[in-house]
Amino acid sequence: MSRWSLGVGGLSGLGLLGYYFYEKSRVTELKKNDKQQQFGKPKVGGSFYLVDTQGKPVSDNDFKDKFMLVYFGYTFCPDVCPEELDRMAIIIDKIKSAGFEKELAPIFISCDPKRDSVKNIREYLLDFHKDIIGLIGTHAQIKKVAKAYRLYFSAPPMALDDDNDDYLVDHSIFFYFMDKDGKYLAHYGRNESAEVIADKIIALIKH
């Protein structure tokens, strides 16, 4: 075999070796991207079956054509919930002023089914914004939704006792923003102003 043949064979071998490492690197990157897609965002949200403030059964499928802005609270909450619903009203108005009124479904889910009746929630929410959709369910239904949204809420035993109405419900304080398929996009806490949250939501809607 000539030196030229050996040289060509050596170059071919080097080429194959280089191609092997290139493919290996590409496959590794694809796997990395796939993992980021799978694990990049926490699994938050899911199906729910509740009742609105007109007593009508409602599920997550009723909001499939809209972005959902979800807040959990209760009408007997002394201070935090009113403050958060005031912020929610500001967020709604800013999103409406940006021309995305029909894109948004602002939702309030009560985590106090014992005291929060359909009528109570309807009248309560009118003090904050007419567009907020109030939802309620049984204690088991609310517990299931809270778990799906990774929401912490803890009601004392008296919350299930018909003889005592004097109690507080401890719960996480977040706005959850979901896409039109009900998938999690972001959540916002009390450390961000209503204006900043609205701007971030508008950017996500445009995206």
C-alpha cells in the first residue's frame, strides 16, 4: 500500500472521528434541551371542576381560549386578600388598556368553602373589579385544585365544623398566570408591584 493511500485512509479516519464527536456533541445538546423543556418549569396547574358565582358548573376547559390569572383567597380574609384583589384590579385594568381585554380570564378561587357562598363571593368581588370570576367548590375539590397549583393552604378543624365560624385560613399568596392551554407560565408574589406584574403578563401575551 502506498504512502498516499495510507495518508488518504488516515485523513478519512480522522474525518470519521471528527464526525463522531460532532454527532455525539449534537445529541448531548439535544438531550440537554429536551430535559430543560421537561424540567425547566414546575408542573403547576391542572383540571378543575368548580361552580361560578351564578351557581353554574365551571371547569378549566371553559377558559381554554384565554390566559388565566388565578388567585386563591377567601372573603373573610381580614387584610391580605383585599390588598391582593386591589392589585389584581390594577393588573386587569392595565392589561385592558393595552388592548388585551379579551385575552384574559381573572379568576378568584375561594379556599373557604364553608363560609364563602356563591352570593357572598359575587358581592365581595364587585368591590374590587367586575371582571373577576369567582369560583367555589367543596372542601375536597378546593384541596385538589390547591394541590395541582402547589398552593399551600391550611384550614383549622373548625373550618369543617358547622358550629364554629370564627377562624382564619392560612394560604400562599401568589398570582398564577396560565396560558390558553391551562399550562403554567409564571407566578407573582407580593414583592412585585401590580404595574410590574401587568407589564410582565402583557409581554407574555404578546410573545
